[in-house]
Amino acid sequence: MKEEADLLKSYVTNGAWTKLIALGVGDHVNIDELNDIASPPTDSNVIRVRGYSELSKVEGQLRNISCSGG
């Protein structure tokens, strides 16, 4: 998985590096795997929720992360 995550992180889209946000759903997600997938800083690009019903709680956070320039 780490190799695939590194390859995906290396892609450039329209001259800008791609930002990867890792979203884990459920109590049994592998946080190390999410950290491998997400772009740094992982403390803001890794989001965990307990279930799909909680996705609406992180909608604003996802929007802010994905639309930010950094």
C-alpha cells in the first residue's frame, strides 16, 4: 500500500502537486495506512469518523482542506 500511496502522491495535476486526503470510516481503520496515504501534514489531511452517518459532521472540514491552496 505504501508504494501505491507514494506513486499517487507524486502525480502532478495542471502544474500543481495533488493533495491526498485520507478518510477512514469505522472503528477498525488502520491509522498508519491512512497516514501513508494522506499528504503531509497528516494531522490535517487524515480524517476519521465512526460511521457513514457522521460524514456530514466533517463536510466543512473536507471542503476547507480540499479547497485550500496549501
